[in-house]
Amino acid sequence: MFRPKIPTMPMPTGLTTPPAVVEPATGTPNTEPPLSVTPTPSASSRPTVQLTPGTALALVGGGTAVVLVLGAVLVSMLLAVAVTGVSVAICALVIRSLVNADAKRR
């Protein structure tokens, strides 16, 4: 009754394949000289991103909005913690004064 029962590992289901044997590769060293390819600056495979004044203004506006919203959320959380701390401190003072007043009467 007090001995723990350890579950047994079930056997795998489905198809099982034996592990593949990996043989070391035997290669011959490359005797050809490497080709030197110099990329041309005008032939770029990546498209260039061009920022127009409108898109730059939209990026700045979006970033500003994100910072303002995040700041408002963080300030409201800080304010909630401060209000909670003050209310707990007031409750502690009221309870302490009630306990002290009750002790003085006896």
C-alpha cells in the first residue's frame, strides 16, 4: 500500500527501423583553382527599401504611439500598486489603534 508503483514503459507501436550504418566518406581533394567572382554593385538580388517622407512619418508616429501606450500602462500599474500599499498601511494603522484602545480599557 505504501510502496510507489512505477509505471512500465510501453513498447513502441508502429513501424520501427534499425539504425542506419553511417560509413565515413572518402573524397578526393579538389585540384581545380577556385573561381573568383566579383559581385557588381548594380546587380543586387535583394530589393532596396526606399523610405519616402510619408512612410518615415508613419514609422515615427507609430513608434510614438507605442511608447505612449506602453508608458500609460506602466504608470497605471505603478499607481495601482501605490494605492494598494497606502490602503494596506491605513488598514494596519486602524487595526493597531483598535487593538491598543481595547487593551487600555482592560
